[in-house]
Amino acid sequence: MVWLAAVVLFLTLCVLLSLLLPNPPPARWRRSLQRRTARVAARLHRHPVPDPDPFVTLRLQTRLGHLSTKIRRVESMPNVYARAHRLMALEAAYDDLLDEACRLAGCPGEAEQKRSEEKRWQEEQELAARGWSW
């Protein structure tokens, strides 16, 4: 029984001593392992995306509706001065609004992709699938 009391006393003193003494710096391999795991955890941890403001969404939808109406109007009128220039400007503005709407709705897409009818159609379908209408 005396030896059991000696072991308990020894372990208690070791714990108290480890609490009182400053911890030595971790080994090199442990520090590099901590950095690597912290980087992996940061990559895997996704920050929650806040819901967009409904008034911003509504304003964006109405702007998209107005631009699509203007594009249809210019396309339907054959004798418009500088028709091609107007169409290019309206389509560029429409594409920018679609990019902003996709970013706001959280649509996966390549921002690097060149503007085209295919990209425009794909973004419109993604937004429509998320309940957007204009």
C-alpha cells in the first residue's frame, strides 16, 4: 500500500510541476504539422454566405427586366440609328447584370469565361432554377 501512495504522490507532483513550469516550444515537425493542418482546415472550412438583401435582389431583377425589354425593342425595330452599337452596349450591360445576379444568387460559374450567347443562356437558366424572374 505504501508503494501505491508513493506512485499517486509522484504523479500528483508531476502534474503540478507541469502546470507550473512553462511549456517548452514544440518540436519542428510538430510545428510544421500544426501549420499544415491549419491550412487544410482553413481550406475545408466554408464560411456561411449571408442571404442577399431582398431589396437589392428586387432592384437587380427589375433592372434586368428593363434591359431585356430595351434589347427586344431595339432588335424588333429594323430602322434604328446605330442599331448594332446600341445592341452591343445593351447586351454588355445585360451581361454585367447577369454576372452580378449570379454572384448574388450564388450560382457556380466561370467569371473568366468570354461573353457569349451560350454563357448568357446558361446564367439565365441557373437564375431561373433559383426562382429568379424578370
